[in-house]
Amino acid sequence: MTPKSEINRAIGAKPALEWVDVGLIDVDGNYQRAIKPALVDKILRKFSWSKFGALVLSRQAGGRYSVVEGQHRWKAAVLHPDVDSVPAVVVAHDDVAGEAQSFLAINRDRMAVTSVEQYWAGLTAGDETASAISAVLKSAGCDVVPENGHYRPNLTNSITAIDRCLKRYGQGATRRALLVVRAAWPNEAKALRGVLITALARVIRANEKTVSDADLSAAIRKESFARLTAHAEGFRKLSGGSSETSLAKTIAELHNKGRRTNQIFFGKEG
């Protein structure tokens, strides 16, 4: 049990418990996940006040409210012919960043939130990690997918890997790795994979003064990601180690093939 000395005592003002007109409620797309119609339909088909619970809303100017938690239940209520208002815990926030912070806190505790969802909410809330990831991606002409499954060239869902890459190999190597992948496969929707970015950043960091981004792009462009990983898996089975290590070895080997000079090393895992 948590010791009393570690319990937060600065709990803030008590929220209001209200019934709120569904037409006065909005969803802020800056940090909320996209509404899933199948989930709304499931709630609607089995709609029951005993299972509905209370939404968490943030009071806005002009008598309106923003959903902090419960947007799918709210949408189901909007569509239900016998429902015009919903029970809600109404809290006060200074701005949208405060709402995003509440969204993160509630959902981290109550349900599985994907790294992509956490990223977008964190970016809105001014989270330091999300801001660093955004900065390095944008510096390389890249960004995060709007939600999982929406893949396009130069977009990634590898939030955790990029965060780890920044911490291990730094902003410069991470940015160069992103640019190498972009140059190698500019039209590949799923090119910006975490293990590839991390392996490339590792190689670049170990050879940053000697390796050319153009040479690295040319080396991996000859292979599909599937063939790269198959080759790397062969390394891993022979010598063990992580997927990152085996892929870094593969990249170095492809770069060095046919070269007598300017050979590179796969480097140490950060």
C-alpha cells in the first residue's frame, strides 16, 4: 500500500456532477483518438444507463464542454433516439494542454493507449519527449501517422523506437537515419520502421565522420526491408544479439561490399 507520505495532497477543486446536453459537447481532435464507428455501434446496440457511467468533460466558454474521457459513449448517446443528456464529471482546465494532460493520466490508468495516441496527446500537452520526437521528425521532413493503420510515405508509428534512438545515438544521428531511409525508399509507406531507424543511427554514430548518407541509402536501396531483415536474422542466429545489432551488421556489410577503403563498422549498442 502507498505510504501516506507519498500520496498527493494537492488534489485541486472538486469537480461538478452534472447532466449535460449532448449537443453542447465537442471533441478536440488535437489529442483525442479518432472515433471508431464499430465501437460506437457496439455501445449503441447495448445502451443502458447502468453500464454508461459518467463522462469526464472540461468546461469551455459559451456554455460548451469538451470530452476528456468517454467520447465513444458520448457519440452513442448523440445517436440514441431516447437520450438528450448524459451524466458527467465536469472539471476545469486552463487550456487544451491541461485537457490533454488529463486525457493521458486517465487513459494510462484505465485502458491501453497506443504509443501513437500518447504521442499526439503528449504533443498537445507540451510533453518534452513528444516535442523532441516531433522536432527530429520534422527536421527530416517526416511525421507521425495520424493513427495506427494510416501509413503513408515519410510517416512513422515507431514512437518508442525513435525516443530510444534519440537517447542512445542523439538528434544528429537520428535525423540522418531518417533522411537515409527517405532517400532509399521515398515511396514506401512503411519504410520508417523503428528497428531500421535505430540500426542506421547506430551505424552513423559509430562512423559519423566517414560514412556518407548517400552511400548508406544506395546500400540499402538494393534490398527490400523483408530481405534486409532476413539477412539480419541469419546474422542473429549465428552470433546472437538483438535485432538492432544484426540489422546494423547487415547494413555495414552491404555498405562495405566491394570496397577496399572507406569501410564502416556496425558500432556498439547505445
